[in-house]
Amino acid sequence: MDTAARVENNARGFNAVLRPYSFMPMPGFSALDVFVAVARHRSFRRAAAERGVSPSALSHVIRGLERTLGVPLFNRTNRSIRITAAGERLLARVGPALGEIAEAVAELGHYKAIPSGPLRLNVPRNAAEIIMKPIVSRFLAVYPEVKLEVVTSDGIVDIVAEGFDAGIRATNLLAQDMVTVPVGPKLRFAVVGSPDYLRRRGAPESRLSCSPMPASSAGSRAAPPTLGCSPGGARRWRSRCPARSLPTTAHSSWGQPWTASA
């Protein structure tokens, strides 16, 4: 049985023990932890030394726990302490549950020390080629316990709703509540033409002269330029240049730095 299953199983046992006292306020975790320590050591002094507090402080916590539960957990004198039948029953069920919880919390330290587990990224195809491809091998070599999944899509994807941990986007496509860091140089998209096209058609002197585009086959015309090929991802280009003047290379509104968002 793995740790999560053991914690769940012991939690059910913990609830079963306290069910008869369900009309009472639920005791706090810290109070139960003190109870287990005192019961284990059979001594307020030794349990207090373990925690670096005074015996009287632990005695005060136990008295409060007994008031909450409505039953005595220890019989104590100036010289000795003995757990009651109710205390033995509580210890038998709560002790393992608290141990499993402490173990589960301790295991989380592994994630702080060494990145591990699944990491799902959603990135545009050209960002995957330009930014991700050169570094993926090195990243996995440094963090071998990370299970990396990169999903490429040129569409507008809600990375949280779709179950991604992070994504890469052009700056102008980011939601306002995204936490971002730059991950690459500022890139520029451009309108270009092949030498053969420019010889046949001439260099365009205005934005309007670029549309409609030349026929891609007999009797058909190509669609106006768009960016992105996945469903829902196509976006019409918008030139930054005035209509009266368009150089051979023109920047589009997508000339933004790539940014990682989460």
C-alpha cells in the first residue's frame, strides 16, 4: 500500500475513533501530536524535552484536549503518569495516522530539493523549434526525474483549464493575470517574397498591392496571409507600416518577445 493510500486509510480510522465525540469540537492536530508524544514517552518531562518546551506547557495542552473530548486520557500523580483505557484506544488509532501524515509531509521535501514529476507545457510550433529544441536535452539531463510533455499548438489555449503547468506565448497574447518571465530574444515576423516572385510581380509599393495574392493554381486565389495553422489558431497579419509605404520586408504586429507564462 502506498503512502497516500495508507494516509487515507488511517484518516478513516482517525475519524472512526472520534465519531462518538462528533458533537464535540474537533481537537487540533498539534494537541493530538502532543498526546501521542506524552503517551509514547509515558512522561511529560521527556516529551517536553523532545520538543524544547516546558512540561507544564504540555500538561496544559493535554488538559485542554481532555476537556474537548470529555474523557480523561491519563491518570497522573506527582511521580507517575498512566494512560487510561480511552487514551489507549485513541493512541492505537491516532498514532499511526499521525505517523503517516508526518511521513507524507516529509516526502514533500523531495520535491523542494529535486524537481520531479510531470511538467506539461503548451507552446507554439515555432517556439518549440526556436526555444525548446535547443535546451530540452540539457534540461532532462540536469533534471532526470522530471517527466516533460511539450504540446505544440498555434491556437489560443487556456493553459490552466487544459491542465498545463506553463506555456510560451508572444507577449501581446498573454492574459493579464498570468505570471510571466522572458525566455527568448525579441523576434520579428516579416512579409517576404521569393526572387522569382519579385522578378515576375515586382516589389510591392503598398500594402494594398499585396492583396489579392497570386493564384496558387489555375482558377483559384490564395487566401490573405494568416499566421498559425491549428484549428482556431489562424490570425490575420496586421502591418505596422502605413498603407502608402511598405518596404520589401515589413514587420507584423506579432513582432514580440517570447514569454513563458504560468
